[in-house]
Amino acid sequence: MVTELSAVRIDKWLWAARFFKTRSLATDAVDGGRVQVNGLRVKPAKDVKIGDRVELSIGDLHWELVVEGLSEKRGPAPEARKLYAETEASQARRAKQLDERHLRVEPAADIHGRPTKRDRRSMDRWRGG
């Protein structure tokens, strides 16, 4: 899967490395400024080379990667994992974010379905109606 390419478009590389399900999602992320190569905001046609640093934000997770392989084709996940190496600082930050997400309480966790007639009457009294 890792071929002898000298450079690959950033949107193709992100798709081949399985950070995005489709190439158009990868292109939208690059256009939206959520991807930086070597500290600079880039366009989807920007070529990445081995050794480039890629910073990527997906949702509330932030990745810092070093390009270790190039591919224009999407393959199995174990092969895609060989295309990059995540920095240790990035791994620690992501692990901390995931732990915090697990500890956070969902605001709507106490709400179960529609209000009952009793709940509606209680809300009406509270509103003064």
C-alpha cells in the first residue's frame, strides 16, 4: 500500500490514512481551516511529503501527526496506520480529552421521553398559567 510517491495531495492523504470517510469530507476539513501542514493553513491540493507535520482537528479532538508514508489509495486500517506517527504530546492530550468526555454528564440524561400529564400540569403551574 505504501508506494514510492514523492508527494500526495493532503485531502487524498487524509482520506487514505482513514481520518475521514470520504475525500469530500477531507476536502471540506482542509477548506475549513481544521488542517495545517507544517504550521500553515493549506488548500486541499497542497502536497505533503514524508516528514511533514500535520495538525488536524476532528470535533473536539486535536491530532498532531508526522507523515511517515504516502498513499493515494485507501486500504485496510492496519496499513493506513503506517502512514503516520502521532506525537507523544498529542497522544497524551487526546487521552486526557477522552477521559474528560467519559466523566462529563450528559445534560439531557435525566429527560426520558415526552412529559406526562402530571409533568405538563406542573410546568403550567410553574409558568403561572
